[in-house]
Amino acid sequence: MKRSTAVLLALGTVTAAVAGGVLFLGAGDGAGTPGRGGDGLPPATAAVVRTDLVLSKTVDGRIDFAQRRVVKAAVEGTVTVAADEGETVSRGQALYELNDKPVTLLYGPVPAFREMKAGDRGSDVLQLERNLRDLGYGAGLYVDTEYGKDTEAAVKRWQKQLNRETTGRVGRGDVVFQPDRVKVVSADAALADQVGPDGPVLTIASTRPVVRALLDQADGALTARGTKVEVALPSGKTVPGKVAGTVRPEEGGAEDGTPEGITVEVVLDGGPGTASGEDAEAAASVTFVSEAREGVLAVPVEAVVALRGENGGYGLQIVRGTTSSMVRVETGMTADGRIEVSGAELREGMKVGVAKP
């Protein structure tokens, strides 16, 4: 169930307040004009305060991991060891086993697209050699783009350690290249399933925790990359983060009951351990901050009055003891019932006229 709390007020609120009868008008430019009515004082007052104003919207979200993607089998086979959901897999470890042979995770941006053997050249060979070196099989290995005798010897040492046939070749489906270690989100193929080629075996994601939240279509401005957020995790801990971008919803649109809107992915500050131990089934509260003003003078929205005269604009009825006068002000951001105001005659702590509570 989505909970949406919007604290987004526009200057139109000022107009609405004026239209509602909270109106003290000055003549001309409004400066120095006594307050109207009875004893010249407003029915109530409020203080000019120095505070922070924040435009924000709070919605429910859920903890997830970034960059979900499906790993497909490169060759046909039988799943003899299924992926372990929730497991973190690092370089040199098996993601799963096919035909009783481990399919090993290696690091690199180039996907495994062919069998690699002596005489081959390419960026895939280069990243294979880097992995062999980093896994401790680099003795005598010259790391370059050529699959030479030194590469073949390193591969054989690696295959022996894996209890694989020491062919010196890396076959299609023997390895999966990913940029870094991965989290197994789901096992899409169970033990003994027949898969491939191109059959889904498991879904993985990066180990970086994120929160996904659904915004309304009208909140497009909040989806900009880098927008700051505050996330209240299910445990009650609050952590900062920022919008990484939008993602496709995991389910379809309104036809299958999924609410329409924009799914936003929020990256949490603090690294992979930030969401450790959190209940992934419980909702997190995500507050998007679209604008913030720190240390500004502010008054209740209903304190601002429209000024008559050719110059127009806005003013505040300043109350000093038993007298009052109208002071012209410039208005700024509005949030949570307060509006930013500035002016040469305005000071923190001054009393301004407002409607009777």
C-alpha cells in the first residue's frame, strides 16, 4: 500500500490565503502604512523565524539490489547444482553447475561469447588472463590480448584445481564474466532442469543495496539522477541516498494490477553493509528532496499580504508593541505551511500579523 505525503506548496497558497479573508492591505507600495481595523493591530501574531525549508515527497519503497540481470546458459545441459538464492558469489566461485561442471564467475566487462584457445586474440582473452593472474595462476603468464602457450598452461593449472579436464581451453559456458561480485537474487532453474542454450538459469544483481520506490507520473522532476533522498529503513535507521535513475517495473502495468507510475532506484550511501539485516519484505520510507533552503527567514503563509497600488507585490504587517506597519517583502520557497521572506527591514524575531487561530 503506497503512502504518499506531499509537502509541496506554491505561491498560489498565498493567493488562496488572501482569498480566504486573511488580508491586510497597504496603500501605494505598502511601506510604513499603519495596520487596518479597530486598534490597528491584527487579531493574532507569529514570529519571523530563521529555519530550513525543504520541498519533499515521502513514499513507500522496498530494499533491493542494483542492476538485476538474468544469466542464461550458453550451452545445453542439465543443472546438477542449482544457484543458492541470496548467496554472494565472488571471482573464481561457481554460480551453478551444468552437466556436473562448475560455471565460474570471472570479472570483466566483455561477455563470454566464444571458446577461448591457443592462437586466439581479443579483449576477452585479456580479461581471462587478468583473472587467472588475480586467482593465483599467473606464474609465467604474460598478460596481453594473445592466448599463447603461457595462457594455456595457466588455464590447465586452474582447470586442475577445479577438477575439470585439463584441456587448456575455456569452452563456451565454462565461465560468466560480470563487472564485480554478484548477489544471487533467484534461481530460475532448479536441480535437474534441462536448460539452454539461452535458457535462464539464475537472476543476479550487484551487491550494492538500493531502494525502489514508485512515484506518480506528475513527480517526474524527482526522478532526476542525483536527487537527494532520506530513507527510513524498516529497522528505523535513517540513511541518506540519491536517485540513480529509473528502472522498469518487475511486473506489467495497470492491466495486471500494478499501479501506474515511475519506478525509481535509490542508491544508499554507506556501501553494501548499509541494509544488512534489514527485512526486505517490510516497507522503507523514502523522502525525496527536490529543493532545500537553509537558514532563511520564514513566516506562516497566511502572514503574507497582497499590496495594492501600481507596484503591487507582497508585504508583512509588522507589530511593535501597540502599533503596526506594513513592510514590503520578497517571497521565496514555500514548504510545510511556511514561506521564505526577505527584506531590508525584516529581522528574525519580529512579530507579524496573522489570522486568528
